[in-house]
Amino acid sequence: MSIPTRPAPLFVPDEVLDRLAKVTSGSLTTQLYKKGYRQPVMVGLKPLNTPFKPFAGRAFTMRFIPAREDVDTYATLTTEPHVNNLQWVGVEEVKPGEVVVIDSYRDASAASMGNMLITRMKMRGARGVVTDGAFRDGTELSQMDFPIWSAGVTATTRLSFHHVADLQVPIGCAGVAVYPGDVIHGDGDNITVVPAHLAAEMADLCEAQDDLEGYLAMRVQGGEALWGLYPPSPATREQHKAWVAAGRPPIKAA
Amino acid sequence: MSIPTRPAPLFVPDEVLDRLAKVTSGSLTTQLYKKGYRQPVMVGLKPLNTPFKPFAGRAFTMRFIPAREDVDTYATLTTEPHVNNLQWVGVEEVKPGEVVVIDSYRDASAASMGNMLITRMKMRGARGVVTDGAFRDGTELSQMDFPIWSAGVTATTRLSFHHVADLQVPIGCAGVAVYPGDVIHGDGDNITVVPAHLAAEMADLCEAQDDLEGYLAMRVQGGEALWGLYPPSPATREQHKAWVAAGRPPIKAA
Amino acid sequence: MSIPTRPAPLFVPDEVLDRLAKVTSGSLTTQLYKKGYRQPVMVGLKPLNTPFKPFAGRAFTMRFIPAREDVDTYATLTTEPHVNNLQWVGVEEVKPGEVVVIDSYRDASAASMGNMLITRMKMRGARGVVTDGAFRDGTELSQMDFPIWSAGVTATTRLSFHHVADLQVPIGCAGVAVYPGDVIHGDGDNITVVPAHLAAEMADLCEAQDDLEGYLAMRVQGGEALWGLYPPSPATREQHKAWVAAGRPPIKAA
Amino acid sequence: MSIPTRPAPLFVPDEVLDRLAKVTSGSLTTQLYKKGYRQPVMVGLKPLNTPFKPFAGRAFTMRFIPAREDVDTYATLTTEPHVNNLQWVGVEEVKPGEVVVIDSYRDASAASMGNMLITRMKMRGARGVVTDGAFRDGTELSQMDFPIWSAGVTATTRLSFHHVADLQVPIGCAGVAVYPGDVIHGDGDNITVVPAHLAAEMADLCEAQDDLEGYLAMRVQGGEALWGLYPPSPATREQHKAWVAAGRPPIKAA
Amino acid sequence: MSIPTRPAPLFVPDEVLDRLAKVTSGSLTTQLYKKGYRQPVMVGLKPLNTPFKPFAGRAFTMRFIPAREDVDTYATLTTEPHVNNLQWVGVEEVKPGEVVVIDSYRDASAASMGNMLITRMKMRGARGVVTDGAFRDGTELSQMDFPIWSAGVTATTRLSFHHVADLQVPIGCAGVAVYPGDVIHGDGDNITVVPAHLAAEMADLCEAQDDLEGYLAMRVQGGEALWGLYPPSPATREQHKAWVAAGRPPIKAA
Amino acid sequence: MSIPTRPAPLFVPDEVLDRLAKVTSGSLTTQLYKKGYRQPVMVGLKPLNTPFKPFAGRAFTMRFIPAREDVDTYATLTTEPHVNNLQWVGVEEVKPGEVVVIDSYRDASAASMGNMLITRMKMRGARGVVTDGAFRDGTELSQMDFPIWSAGVTATTRLSFHHVADLQVPIGCAGVAVYPGDVIHGDGDNITVVPAHLAAEMADLCEAQDDLEGYLAMRVQGGEALWGLYPPSPATREQHKAWVAAGRPPIKAA
């Protein structure tokens, strides 16, 4: 008996990524919830780069397991591809439009990687890097114009505690399943995972929700009560359409 | 047999709140410790609004329990009051001078609420909002001139994991008991809970302590040793009085 | 039978401290890893002072145990040395060039100390203070030009939960062994512990590594791939030497 | 505006409880999963009574919050009903067929109750008691013929850390929502919560599943492979029916 | 300035230990609570020896810190006393009537010690051994007629992660302060710490409480309600005295 | 560039497994420590089968990631091999002498598997099954003559929270790296991982250590002090050899 294999992931085109990069995690999580997805957010991760930079990209996954003293030595930081140096292989495999997502099994006791490799991925056209562990070189990373999300900053070399076991396999990251090719979305709040087959539909739904909610927020700021207004009743939705048709005039206080 | 019920909470007047808003959590916790209260601080919560804004208000409580798939659906976000939409009810019940405190049983896997409801509470005159879970819309909240404290930022919709079970009952929040009407105090450091019956006394004690400690801090900055100076000896307290009487002249280096 | 005692710690001179203060935690952890030290970093601690301030100093240790109601009372905040007020004793024992490291057994439920004692230690010439618990007075501390690292900010008075049991004994802090006299190093990323006997050697090794990696980072930013470049091959090391010899000219994009 | 209130809970009759007490948590969780309930199990709780005793009863809930020094004193252990002694009130309100479920917010640092109150509830006809904290008197409880589930054994008096804030309100217990009147089920493995409106249907479904799976287990023990057998194919279901019709003859090894 | 030192601990005589060994942790924690001690119990520890064996002894403390690769090597398992082999020193210093309490800072990733050292301490007259980490050789220990309490069983050699830093200093163990000479009490439920100066008084109070509660438990088992009976009213206390005076006759069902 | 692949694992023969099954985890961890392996133990796992059964087998690995609502449905419990039913594939791929090790990323919120699949693996000749999550059907498993280790018992169906992502890849289990083919060893205390290339050497070393330590334990039980005896001095080792040569006569009390 042979082990069944997964089909190649769907390819989400750049124009969908570009639209998704502009929607909010609030709309994404609500719309994904309506489709049955309870937890698409990597709870607890934060951006190191300041100010943060909204983005969306195709997931390129990297899987860690605990290091072992005979396998993970300084000698594995080879200058050419090697099965025990898959991290370098991964960095040099990343393609434009991808976001590297690292399953560090929520262990921040050593760095997932640091400034040098992240710079290289940026140069290769990656759109961001995410780990549920930590990165080193936090000071440099904080000044990089590149989305870098983690659970912390730890200088300890990866070799102390982590082994890179696989590239481009399904992983868990901060409690969320990530399949290669899924859309990884980041705004100022969170990293959200969008299944590849829903990417285009989510762009439509979230653009509409963000626009409507922006309108409602102004009315709430104007002093209106929630009842009937938010969540939007059919009448409210009509008022929104009329407001859009009217050229989005200023909202007056109630 | 009927179940005994609690008497209505004491009402702490606004002028006491205004005085408490100006004292430090350091003095509050020390004075409460002297009265026998070991832990009045909600350890681990942080303000989302930057810069932070000191405040004090009367607790309005909201209690969460885990969501259940048959109870907590998108349909419960009703446009009129409903037993399964107590969150909206709570927001529209908040009165000026109150601080909404949410018992999210320390679970940040979904948002306690977001920008829209928090804006509405601010419009209604609330003085702040606190959860031991997370809020969504962190980016907008960070720019709001309103005290917003949480254990994190999570976009995931509340419906995924939380049900609002009760309003205005005693709760625990980040390990501290909160009874409706207690004073919720926030400075740049922490959220501190002051039992309502101690509010006025605490204002007196902490104003005095803050003034004395400000004086002592200048003397320590001036190079004096702790022994005899801090904690203040009777002689030091006399020196403080004299310094106040003298019009608070500059402290010279020792 | 008597209990064997430890020899006095090595004294790391100020000039070594000054050199170490300038190297990065990335280089330190890598070089310590090569010597067999897997975890020299206090994972999870962050600087309260902003902007952070790189430093290195000799460890002065303070050990906490849980408070007990009969031992730890407000009366122990004495104005003269007392066995139950070792915290004041410690503060007044700190010498120039030392960093106070507090073993709060990772319990942030009360403050390790606050503004007044930290100011006093700074006045005495300390180079920083570190706890794996929390400090109070975070607002004041954030503005102090002094390295202050902790796992959080908690106003609760130390007396509620902590007793100072010992000074200048080996401790654990955030999972790392600290022997009095070890070098405590902080940059913008982490606190790293350097065994005293390795301090001078580490200064040599890390200065060299930081210089080489700065050169390599520029080449990576210039577009070069990792293979052969980083980790540095013998050829790359020669190129670095030549670049240094040539007066460190600008690196062009590849 | 008044706060909407919940309707009275459904009453699950004793005969349904008696049937549910005989089904397995394995079947219950599978059938609840098919209805959309992902987590009906209180993960991590264990029975103190040995040997364990399968049971099912109607939930009677008791809600804890953190104790406060001025509210929770030894004097609250009154000999008559009192708002600060709701625990005694609850024990004397329990009715036959009920299971007391305590929301101790997963804090086992003090006992939820002990031998005396649990004995009293047993005498009143309760079918079990569950806490996500701890009980004291574990030695006596281990020998009681009564289902007693907890996260641990702690002698510390409840007064140290817990206040009983409410009776018969919706709670969370070990991460699961419990509404008064829900069926609380325990076998040798876990506590499972069955929404009251599903109780009778679950009895039907689980009796059928347990019977089928018992048959399949014998076939697997007889050496058959899983493919086609388990999960049961239509043919396998027919074979099960035939086996039942044939009087459940012994299963031979494959 | 010299560092103040602690006076020698009080010596609790064996006859008090023998009386305390017979009282329950339930009574001890209640009586200690009445004196102001909120948490005298090492929450989460369990006995490895089965059946458990009630005991009380004078605390002999052993303090661990994290191991360091250059200090903690196999070579430190010396055959004569050495500063880096304080564990052996401690074992050979234990005196009859003592209980060894190990502060493993709640880290069970390596063994605190194993069968050989524990056997040796038993031979020397120790009354038990407690760690908030783990022991190895759990299988042998489970069959030893000696109280052995821990948070788990881990075979990993202590050298991997723990260094013995001190003997006979105040420690924390599972969150409770232990001063050398305190009484360490274990029954079937928990380890409880009794401050030495309260040992004799606690023996008196707990013997009385245990006797009274045994009587009340029989009345509750007989069907009486809690109100008026438990906590005992003055009338109930009189009834208890009368019952004792009458020779402790059987209690009939109510 | 192609991704480098791992060579096939070493095959540890059954006779080495049989020898290893008889040595203790205490000796294994000590000997592995001497080779540089700090943590070969899966801390926190316990056997469900009682009494426990010592074993050693070749690792067959199964990797979990978080479930996703669109991928993990009841429909994936197919009756023939399918990429989303790798668990069934794995069970039917297990070969005699193997131990199934499941990386459930330490999440016990749903079962890794239950009675039916474990029975099937036993029938196929597996030597045990290990997860760092939980199993369901704990009652049945406790009576099975088969080594079954986990972090708990949870009835919740795997589909709720876990997806089987891979078979026979390197994994982490309870913090320890496991490569397919490694020896998984269980005694009454722990699961220990032995790298395949060290299996035969470990059998030699541990048989010798266990024999020597058994002898020393008897001498300690006879009343001898540790100094000079344990760790064994050269003289002690000679005495052990003489004792073996003399036919292992009874050890008298010192």
C-alpha cells in the first residue's frame, strides 16, 4: 500500500493578494466565521517591524521539530544544500509573493531565524515571515520595511533547540492549520489564514463589509444607538447604498 | 428556600472618581495592602490606547462563558434586545462614569468586542473598558482617546468562543473579584480594583502618599541613602511637612 | 561534616564590560553555543526603559521566595538593616559596575521593586536591574536612562507575595543560572548571561563576529544568495579581510 | 430597558438519564460532533472515587469568583442562609437526579468543597459533583460510592481563594458551557455535557452506536483489517443486523 | 555593612511531630487559615509511594537552580564532599525526624533524585522527601514504605537541568515558603507546611477539630441538614461534648 | 534546486529491542547523557495500561496538525485509503516490532485515537503506541495488555481538533525529536527515545549499569553511606565484580 499524496495547492494570483492586503482582519474573521471557520487567527503573534505593514501572500511553510545533539550542530550551517540545513534551502526556494510561515511548535526558547536570512527572503520577493516562536536580531528587524511576526525575540541560536524537518508541508502555526499556498494576511492586529480556494470570495465579501462598517462607525461616532443600526438592518443597508450613491457626504452627529 | 440576594452596590460619586483618577497604582496597592487586600491588580493587562489615559470609574460588569454551537450563532447579533445578545444590551445600558469590565475567563482566543461597541460606550459616557481576554480592531483602538485594557488583540469574532451570560453580577477579571460599583482605576501601569466602600478613604490616603513619595524620590535622586529616608521615618515625615510649608523649594543633591 | 563553600567569583574588569556592552546578543549566543552553552538568554524579559540602552555589568543577585503572612508584613520595611529587609540591604550593598538580578521565580503577581529603590541603585553606580517577575512604577521607569528588564509591570507591593531570602548566592532567573560576578549583558533584544571566566574571550570573539556579519549583511542586502556567502566560507572570510584592508568601501548591489 | 431573561430549562426525565448513564463518552462525543458540537468534554478532570461509577444527571450549577479579604472570612460559614454563604444554600437546594457542577475558573489552589458537603448532597439524592478546581478530603472521597470529579485534591479551605457568587446560572466548567438542566454524563473516561434538548435523541443514537461498535471491536480483535469494516460500510451494518438477529453468536478470529 | 543573618530555627520535638502526623490536612489548613495563612499547601504534588503513609517531620531544605554546562557534568558526582556535589552532602547530613524538601522551581524536566539517594535518606532516619519537580525510579519508589511526594516521574538525570545550589536555606516549594525546621505534614491528600512556632498549637487545635468533624460527619451521613449542624453551632458543640461523655455511642439516621 | 531528502533509517533488530526492553529508563537516560543527550524522555506522559508493560520498538511516526472545518469532516473516515484519512493508512501500515508515536503537538483537547485502532495495531504486531495528546476509550485501554502512553484521556473525537498530516516523518513528541526507526523504550516510569545508531551500544551499557546499581542498592539498603560507594569508586567496581564472581551472595547489613 502506498501513502496517498496531496494534490498541488491552488495558486492565488497576485491581484487577489493585493486586494486582500487592504481588507481588515475584523472583516476576514467575520466572513470566515460565516463559512464555518472558527479560528483563522494566529493568536498571540505580534509584528516586530514598526510601523506595521499590511500584507497578503501565499504560504511557504517550514516545519521545526526539537533539535537533537547529534543532528543539530554548528557544522550543519553548510554552504551548500544539505538535508540537515533545510533552512537555507527554504530561504533560497522562496518565490515572489510568498510568506514564509514557520511551525516552531510555539517554542520561543531559540530563534527561528534572524536578520540575515530574513533580509535574503525579502530580497527574493517574499511578502513577509511569520513564526510561532521567536526571531533574533529584533533591533534590526524592527527597522525593516517588511512584515515580520513572531511570539517574541530571542537571540539564542536556532541550533540549540530547533531542527528544520520539512519544507512546504501542511503545518500548524500558533494553533492554526496552514497548507502551502493558503493566503497569509496581516494587518496591524493579527495574522489570519485564508484557505486558498476562498481567497477571491473573501476579497469581495470583505471589501463590502469594510465599506459598510466604515459608514456605520461614523454614525455610531455621531451618537446613534446600536439597535437597528449595527448589526445593519435592511433599512440601514439601504441607507448605506443611498449614502454611497450620494457621493459619501459627511455624517452629522445624531 | 429562596436564594439570598445581594444589596445594591454603594454609589461612588464622580468627585471621588476624579480624585482617584489622579493617584498612582503604586500608592493604591500599598494602601490596600495595609487594609488586608493582597491582590487588587489585574496582572498582565495592558492599555491599547496610546498614550495611556489615567481614569477611574464605577464597574459595570459583563460575564462570558464558553460559546456553544447551538446558542451562539451569527443570528444572535440581533437588532433588538434578546437574551442571547446581552452584549448589545449591556452596551446600551452603560451609564456615564462607568467602566465596563469583562470576565472573559482569561481566554484571548476571540475578541471580547471591537471598535463599534467600544465607540458606542464612549459616546454613552463610559470612562473605559477592560477585559481579561482580547479586543479586535486594535489599530483603531490604539488611536482612540479612551482607556481600553486587555490581555491582547485578536480579530476572531466573539461568537466563535464566547457567550455573554450575564450583566452586572460579581465577576473575576484577571484573577481579581469585581463587584458592580467597585472603582476601576487605571494609570500607565495597571488596572486596580478599589472596593466601593473604601473609595473615598483611598483618595485621601493615596494623595498623601503620592505627595510624600514624590518628595522622597527627589531626595533619593539627590543622592541620599534609603536608611532613615525611605520608608519614611518620623523625622523624614517632619522634613516633608516643613518642605511643603516652605513652598516646596528645589531639592539639592546630597 | 561541614558544607563545602564556593570560592569567590572572578572579577571581570570594567574595560571588558565596556567592550561586551557593544557586542550583540546574536554574536554572544552563537559564540556561547560553540562553547557548549545552549541557553544563556533569559527568554521573555523585555526592557521597560525606552529607548533601550545596551549594557554589561557584574551580577549582584537577589533571591526571592514566596512571602508568608507572619514574616512579610509592612513592619519589615525597616529604616535600618534587618534579616527580613534584605532588599534594602541589597540596594545599599550594590557597587559600581554591577547589575542587580532578581530571582522572582517567574512570578509577576507582585512587584520585585519600584522607582525609589531602582533610582537608588542607579545613584550607587549600578549598570542595570533585571527580574523575571515584574516592577511597579512602570511609567516612571520607562523614562529613566537606566536598563530595567522584567517580565511585566505590576503595582502590587512586593510584601503581598515575595520575601527576599538571600543576597549574592547563585540563582536562576528566567531559566538561566546566574552566579554572582557573571556578566549580565543587555542589548535591544535580550538579557544574556556570560560566565565570568569567558568574558574576555567572548569580547574578542563577538567583536570579530559582529564585524564580519555586518559586512555579510550588506552583501545580502546587495542581492547575493546565501550559499557560499553565509555562513562564511573561507573565501568569504578572505574577501572580508580584503574589504577591511581596503578601508571598508561601500558594497554594491550584486 | 430591562435585561432579557432566560426561559426555564428543559427537564430531562430520569428514565433518559438512566439510559444515558449506560452509554459511553466515545459514542456521545461522536454523535454530538455530528450535530456540530466540537468540545462537549471537560478535558483534564478525573474521578476521585475508585472504582469510578458511570452516571448522568441534570446540571445544578455553582459559580465561583476570586475571594476578597473583606467578603470571604471564616464568619461567612454561617449556620443559616446568607448571601455570602451561597455554598451552603446550594447544597441544601440540590434535588434528586441533579449533578452539582462548579465553575472554579480552573483554579485548584483551594478546595471547591469537601467531604461534609459532598456527603450531604449525596444524602439529598444528587448523582454526582464536578469541579474544574479541586476538592479537599480526597482520602475519604476516594472511598465514597458517589461520582466525584475534579482537577485535583487540595486541602486549602475555599475561603482562601474562592467566593460562591451564584447558583443555577450558565457557567463554564473546564472550558465547556453548562446551562442548568443540561445532562452531565460521566463514565470512566470523562465528563461530557449534553444539551438538555438533545438528551433523548442522544440516548437513542449512542445505544445504537455502542452496540455496533462492540460488534466491530470483536471483529477487529479477531484479526480483520479496518478497511471496509470500520468505520462501518453499509455491508458491515447489514452483517451487524444479521449477527443481532442470529442471537449474537461468538465472533471467530479472521 | 554586613548582611544580617537568620537565627537558628526552632526545634519541634518528635512527640509534636507524632501528634501532627495523625491530624488531617483539612483541619490543618482550616486552623492555619484562621491564623492568617492562606496557602500552606503545596498544590499539585502527589505521593509516589502506595499506599500513602501519613507523616510529619522537620524540614531539611535543598535548593536547585538551572544547571550550566560547564558546572554540572558527570564528573561532579564525586565520591567525596564537593561544592558542586551538594546533593550527596545533603543526603549524608539528613538527621532522624527530618523531611527533605527540594525547591526544583517546579521544573520536572529532570529528576530531583532517585531510588539510591532516597533509600539512603530513609536509612538515615528521614521521615519523607518532597520535590516540586520529579523523581526517577518511580517503579521502585512506588513500593517503598516511605513518603515520597513529587509533581511527576522523570528518568532524566538531574545533571541535565538542575544544580544543587544550597542546603538548609529558606526555599519555595510548589509555591509555599519553607524555612528549615518548619513542620512538613503529609496525609493522603497534600503536603502542608506548618511554621515551627505553631506546631504544638496546631496539634491541639487539629486534634479537637478532627474529633468534632468526625462526629458531625456521622450526623450528616445520618441524614441531617447542614443548617445549625455544620459549621457547628454552640448547641452542636454541646451535643458533641455530651456524645463524647456518653462514650461515643453509634449515631442513628435522622 | 531540489530539496535534499533523508536516507532510510537504520533498522534496529528485534534482539536488540528485546534486550533494551529489559533495561531501565534510569540507566538509559544516564548513558545517553554521557553521550551528550540531555533530554531523551517524553516528560509528562503516563501509561494507561495497568499494570504497565516494559517494551522497546522501532518508531513509526504519525504527525498531527490542527483540524480545519472544511478538511476534517466525518466524511473523511473513509473505508478506503485517502489523503485525508492518513490515520487509517498508518494503522494498516504498521509492521511488527514498531511503536506508533503520535505528534499531537501536546494538545489533549481531542483523542489521538481510540480502542478500535489501537486494537488493530496490536493485532498487526505493534509493540506500543504513544501520543503527547490523549486517547479516548481509556477504560478499555486500561485493561489491554499493550503499552499505551499519553498525556491524558479525552473522549472528544479526533476530527474536532486534529488532522493527520503525515506518516513516517521526523516529529517532536512531548518535546523530544523522534526519527522513524528510533527505538522507543517504555518501562514503568517514562518513554525514552534512543537514536537508532546507539541502540546496540545502549543495550550493552545499560545492562552493565543496571546490574551494578542493583548491587549498590542492596548495599545502601544495608546501611552503607554514599561516599565511596555511589557513584561507584574503582574499589566498589572491583567489589561488584568479586560479588558476581562469588555467585551473587546475599548482602548483609553494614
